[in-house]
Amino acid sequence: MSLLEVADVTHRYAGTKAAPALNQVSVSVSRGEVVAVVGESGCGKTTLGKLVAGFVRPTTGSVRFEGRDIWSLKGKDYKTWRRSVQMVHQDPYSSLNPGLTIAGTLRPALLRHRLVGRRGVQDEMLRILALVGLDATPAFLRRYPHQLSGGQRQRVAIARAMSLRPRLIVADEVTSMLDVSLRVAILDLLLSFRKGDAIDDMITYLFISHDFGVVRYFSRGGRIIVMFYGVLVEEGPTEDVISHPCHPYTYLLLEAIPVPDPDVAERRAAPASLVEQSEGQPSLTGCVFSNRCPLAQAKCHASQPPLTDVGGAHLTACFFPERIPAVTHLVEGINQR
Ligand code: SF4
């Protein structure tokens, strides 16, 4: 049984007549897996994260955690699920309450969920600070968020999530507001929790990012989901999707990654037929990408391509995956980041 099962979910924000933020999206995540969701701003990836964390309710479809619909949970079951699924947000400056010290940030949930008694709460907070690489001292617990750097604040946000001994972490653009020099350290910190030694259980990740370089680093050995305007257009093992994308949108996202080495940049120059794309709104009748797709045919404007397995659990919602050029050389650009 999957740990998380998002089944045929559509979500439309109240009062909007535009295309739904999520359109018939299904995602299954096994215990211990790392699944990355990638796409441009507005593609629905954050809505998917909020949906999994229970902050928004699907208009249709269901979200199941350990086989149970999260919106049917009550009492003790609800409390256990609430603790088991935690979200770490993009902005370490606004995700912490500026009026609370670090102790005030960590202590209430530890006590509310009875993970530790009042007498042991200080030691537990210091243990968690040490786990996330912060100064594990009473003086640090008395600090306020404005006294910390961006990297320290994000570590406190991670400490708050990990202190509840979660089973699934939804990590939404967790490094996008940090200096480049801090990003790998934060990603490595999150990955260090995967084995579960430090917090009792193995952590499963739904990792959301617009940055393919970050996604590849974090989800190596895992899985990537590519979204476009609320639709899941490609899904597969990380290395397969990056070296052999089967959807033109994924190809173009990979192609957009800047390459510092001019020699590599020249070699990876994409075929003109794929670069000469036009801006366009998503199609509501045919393939969602058809108004922007350089490979679109009449069939693409008339009907929606189903998500189809092209082999090795690699799925694409494109009628013509074989027309996408081989792009192994694009990986060089990602490796340089
Ligand atoms: S189905 Fe057609 S329009 Fe859609 S991505 Fe494939 S080639 Fe492009």
C-alpha cells in the first residue's frame, strides 16, 4: 500500500473561472520514496503540496494517507495524521512567527502531541537543534527569528517539522530564497533524515521546485513529476526523465537551464524546431501544451493525450514522444550547477 495516494484530484480555487489549479492529477508515493514535482510558477505544484498537507481540499478526487481519506479522519486518527505530514515552506522569513522565540516555536507542538513531558521538553528541543546543525544551547532557544540568518531560520523551520517525527515532508521551494552557497547544505540536511535513525521513522519526501538542477540533486534515485497548468504531463525515474525527456515541455525546461561553460552551451544548443515555441494559454480541449508546443499536430488540438507508459515506469502525456530529440548532453549543464 502506498503511503500517499492522490487520486484523480481536481482543484479549483473559489471564485475563479480560469482553468483549475489541478486537473485530474493522480500521484502515488511509497514509504521512503523521494518524489520531486517540477514546473513553472503557476503550474499547480504548490497547490498539490498544500493539498497533500491538508491545507486545501480537493474539489473532486481524494487524498489518502496510509489508505485513509485525510478528510474523513477524526479525533486521534486526525491528530496522528496531522503530526505525520509536515510542510516546510519556501520563505524562512515569513514561516516563523516573529513574536516567538525558538523555544516558543518548538515547544507547544511537542507538548500538544505528547512527544515529551514538560520536564524533558528543553532537552528534546536541544536535541532537535543539534540534529539540524544549529547551536544546541539554551541561549539559542531564547533567540527570536530576526536575530537569525536566512539559513538558520530555514533550519529552525526544518527543526519544527522534524520535531513532530513526521513520516511525510512536503518541501516547497525550500532553497529558492537562500544564497546559492547554503542550498546544498539545506538539501543534504533534509536528505540526512531519510534513514530515520534520528527521528524514529523513515522520511518520505514530496519535494517541490521550479529548478531542475535542485530537483535532480535532491531526487537522484527517486522520481520526477512534471506539471504544466495543473496537468501532470510527465512522470518517471529522475535520471530517465532528465536524460530522455518524453514530453516537449520537459525538454524545454531542461533546455532553459543556464550553462556556465560556453563549450557545453554550444554543444547543447537545441534544435530550432523545439526552440521556436510561442507563448500561449493552455488548451482546454486538446493537449494542455498544444498552444505552445513546437511539435503540435492537428490531433493535438482535437484531443487530450492520455498519460502513457513508454517503458520503465516512465509516463508521458504526449502523442509523439519519439519526436523529442535525444538530450543526454543537457545533463552536462545540470551537473555543472
Ligand atoms: S501531444 Fe502534441 S501538443 Fe501535446 S506535447 Fe505532444 S506533440 Fe505537443
